[in-house]
Amino acid sequence: MQILQTLPREEGYKMPAEFAPHEGCILIWPERADSWAAGGYAARKAFVKVISAIARWEKVTVLASYGQYENARASLPPHVRVVEMSSDDAWARDVSPVIVKGPDGTLRGIDWGFNAWGGLYDGLYFPWDRDNHIARKVCDLMEIDCYDRRDFILEGGSIHSDGEGTVMVTEECLLSPGRNPDKTKEEIEQVLKDNLGAEKVLWLPFGIWGDETNGHVDNICAFTAPGEVVLAWTDDQQDPQYERSLRNLEYLMSEHDAKGRPIQVHKLPLPRPVYVTEAECAALDPVDGVPARTPGERLAASYVNFYIANGGIIMPAFGDPADTKAAEILAQCFPGREIVPIPARDILTGGGNIHCITSQIPARG
Amino acid sequence: MQILQTLPREEGYKMPAEFAPHEGCILIWPERADSWAAGGYAARKAFVKVISAIARWEKVTVLASYGQYENARASLPPHVRVVEMSSDDAWARDVSPVIVKGPDGTLRGIDWGFNAWGGLYDGLYFPWDRDNHIARKVCDLMEIDCYDRRDFILEGGSIHSDGEGTVMVTEECLLSPGRNPDKTKEEIEQVLKDNLGAEKVLWLPFGIWGDETNGHVDNICAFTAPGEVVLAWTDDQQDPQYERSLRNLEYLMSEHDAKGRPIQVHKLPLPRPVYVTEAECAALDPVDGVPARTPGERLAASYVNFYIANGGIIMPAFGDPADTKAAEILAQCFPGREIVPIPARDILTGGGNIHCITSQIPARG
């Protein structure tokens, strides 16, 4: 693995869309007991379902700590690969390398700086050094070269690419003071363009209300095809999410992508608000003696947090009447892909969802 | 990765010779401070030389702890892959899977039990659980299926295969009370045949005098071709090694291999005795408060502990007049392969040598 200081765009590398063909997918085995109730017991069961679903269509590698390797190996199907790797938690989307593809079809990874979604300003845990080493180690494992971008804080969940020159982010996240406070919006946009090989950045104002990641785009809006997105939506004007989704919609209607196309927006309904229970809070280890979550806290539940596998959409289900509607909309957006709803509460209570725990490897060539 | 309980021989799998083509090689990055002087500093320099030499001809994967990953990555050439994996020490030969090859050219690994060369009876460290997990994890990493033989204690350094049905071991090691004391010699021979796909086991009486592994065969005798071996030799009748090498020679002269061939023995001279110095001992962390080595202790130096790479022989050098003679003999035994002597004192003081720290992956197909 070469460590590169050059810029992907200058070398013709760009980030493929998630809906383009994958070689595989990376996940991390959960065990952090202040993130996951009961030492991660229920989360691991949910992860196994997600992993098994993705493995129907893609080669999956699961990273597990030394202590959890044997358990992960025994819990997962044989055709899923388990590799020992240290981490601080299980958010592969945010700590894995963002993979870019070159004109010759080769892959390279980008090793962004990671500071647990805000560092000492408003990050979610400390320390985060094991997470911050994962991107480079995954590149090494995959035998691909790695761009060193550790001086710029970015998580994979805060960007979406259409693979045709357009990248989508939220202002709420990328301009948050815990990321790159010394950089202007224009400078940040240039970093995105230079590294993801993009010509246009779409800046949605907001993420999902209460999202601990400072509003990652991957929980509120996702490309389903070039020029098309799904946007998390509620018709309930009393919901604090209403104004946020509306502002995003207005922004998207006013914009064009890098190819000059208007953005076609499919509204994806939110489930009814999901609140963390007293039992779920009690099952979390405290952080420095302080409870990790408060009973009644609203979780950032959204159907947008799905994973696009080669042959299917792995969709979070919440046991909500909107589950069916969301599945119908996604089926229309992704013809030819099977919709696979997975009960996701035990992932959601950890602070993210199916997209957050996955990271696709684009197909080479 | 499937975990298999079946027997390789019944499925047509057998262990290729080390001199057959390789896909690559596995090593482990050294850091154990009661094995390696000065926290492994000098050993790592020597390992880098060995790894760089092998990487001229083969794909090399180096396993490093979380704490040493960045150092290993920075110290090694970019075309060498570094993968995080926990270990108790750096003896890849003994803790990696022994790889067998099937009739269709696919590879499978054997995960033998590992107990640090003798367990609580006369093992060299405790605990050894991280080492004992490596073989299975390497199979998982390589995406090959794995035979579960954890109920039988065996290290890769205690066996040699000619790839044509003959396996060579020492009685001193395989019958040692710290390995499989409940099994007779005949039962052990059957385990070797069943798992390595062999028809004949050559039982040398002895290893190198003072070898901490209870006399691993890979320090005293190695196949250089079917029907041909090099045997560590001294003409000094006062040397405690003399009687051992003589007994081995007599045994080999009296035997035939699985194909009925007599064994042609090339004597490989020993270097002059190598003793550990006071300074080297002082630079070792003590074990449970007790010095790890005693000044003046004789080390089990032997030129037989070389690695056969695809295009070269990576040979230990001791700064001894016999270095040249050994290189000449090996050049005759391995026509077409370059002899690459590497100063090996900083590996030898850890208790083994170049063959002990390497583990070849046979070529598929």
C-alpha cells in the first residue's frame, strides 16, 4: 500500500455512486457497551441479519476485535469473512476508507481524519484513535493505495455521490464547529471536489432532527439514481423535522446536479417518533459514570438509512405502519432490486442505522 | 471460511513441499520484550531485511499488533501488506496454518493446537491464547477453509514435507511430554499422515542441541528436493551436537522415502557455537521477575533454518567463516535460486531463525 499525498481528482479518481456495482461491503462487529445495550448482545443479532442479507449479493468482510473474533466467526455465515481489527465502535460507514475509482478501474481509499463526530467539541466518545486507524488498515488489507487526508475531518456518512460529478452533504454537519472550524464553506467544498472527483456539491441545510452526527446526509437524503433522491419526509407540521425536510426540499427543487439535471425528489415518510425506553437506557454502561442515554430521548429514525446492495435494498424496519409504504417507494426507486426490511431498533438505539454500519467497496474495472 | 472436522487425506489434500511454488508468505512483527532485546528494536530491523528479501519474489503479509501497526507499515516496503492481528510472539512458522492443497488446486489450512512448545510442562511462555487463534484467523483472512485440529498440538516448524508423500519430523519434538503425551508414536504418525496427506513419516531421533522447541526438525534437517535433504553437521566430536547429527545421518542412510528412494544427505556445517552475551540478556525484560536468558547460554544456531522463496534462499548468516561454505552448499542444492544471506543474530537471540519466522502459502492451482 502506497500512502499518497496527491489529489484523487487530479489523477482521475472519483467516488462511484452506491447504486453502482459493488465488489463487497465492510462492517464492524459491535461490542461497545455504552453504545449498545447489554454489551451489544441484541445489536449483534441485528447485525447478523444485515450482514447475512448483504452477503446474498456481495462479499462481506466483518472487522472484529481480538476478544470478539471467535464469537463473530461462530455467529456469521461461513461465506462472510471475519478479520481481526481494533475499533472504538461499529460505524464502518464513518471510519472505513471512502473508495474512489480511477480511469483504469483500479481502486484507492481515502483516509480522512476521524474525531468521533466532533472531537472534544461535541464528539460522542473519547478516545477515537482505534477508529481513526481503520481506514488505512482497510486499504492495506484490500491491497489498494491510500490517500492521506487525516488533516481533514470527514465521515463517510456525511457524503453521498451520484458517481457523475455530484456530491451531496448537509451544511449542518460539514460546517459544524467540531469538524474543520478553520475552513470556510468554499474551502470545504474544494476539498470535497478534489478528493471525490466532483464538480458540484449540493449543500442541504439540515439532517434529521436530533441526529447525533450533526445531521449526516445519509440519514435524510440519498441518491437512488443520477438526478434522483429520496428525502425523509413528514407531513406533521408540529414535528421538529417538518421545517428541516421542507427547507431541504425547497433547496433541492432550486438546484441542478453537475450534469445540469434538475433533482427529482421522492418523499420517503418518516416512521412515527421512536423513543428510547427506560429498559434500553438501563442496559447501557454509563460513560464516565454518567448515563449514556436518557429515557424518552427521541432517536433519529429514518428509512433513508438503507444500504444499496448489488441485488437488494437492505432497509431499516421499525414495526411502524410506514414500513410498508417506505418499502413500496424504495421498490419503485430501485427496480430490479429486492427490498429486504430488517428490524432495526437494536441498531437505531446505538445511534445510527443500516447505512451507518456498512461501507461498500465499488467493483473494480 | 468453513471449519472442517474431516481429514485432509481422505479429501485428497496434501502438504506441498516448501520448494514448490508459493503464492506468498506470512510473518509476524516482533515486539515481545522478554523474547527480543530492547523491546524488539533490533529484531524488527532484521525482520525488515528478511521480509524485503522474500518480497522480491512473493507476496508477503505481515501480521502486527494494533500498537505496532503504524510502525510496521512505516518500516516495511509498500508492496508488503500489513494486517492487524494479535499474537503472543512472532513465530509465524509455528502458529500459522499449515496449508494443504487439494486435487482441484484449492488450498485449505490446518489449525493445530498450539501451546507455546510444551504448555505448562516445558512451554516457553504463558498464556499462548493469542497465538493459538492465529491459524484460524489467517485462513479466514485468506478465504480458505480450515481443518480444526486444535485437539492435537503441533507447530509448523516441527514438520517438513517433500510434497510427494514423505513427512520428516524428530522424535525428540513430536514425542516430547509437553505435546501429545496421551498418544503413542504410531498414533502421532497416523495424525500426520491423515492431515498432511502423507504415506511415510521419517523420524529423525534428534534436533539441534539446546533448541528450545524440543528439537524442531526445521533447525536440523530440510528437504531440498524429493529424496534430498541438508543436515546440520559438525566434525567436532567434542560438540554435543556431533552425536545427534551422526545418529540422524545413520537413520537417514537406513531409510527410504514414500516413493522408495534412498535419502541423499548433504551435510551443512554448523557455525562455531554462538553464545548469548551479557548485554543481550540485560536488554530482555524479565519473565515474572526472572531473567529471560542467562549470559553464556549457547544458542541453537544452524544454517538449516533458511526459507525457500520462489526465487531465492533466505539464509541466516552469523558472521562466521562457515557462512560462505553454507551458501555454496545451498547454491548447489537449489540451482536457479539466488542465495540471500541475512545477518541473523538478532533473530537467533529470540530463540529461532529465518525459517521459524516465516510461513509459506503454496501457489493455488
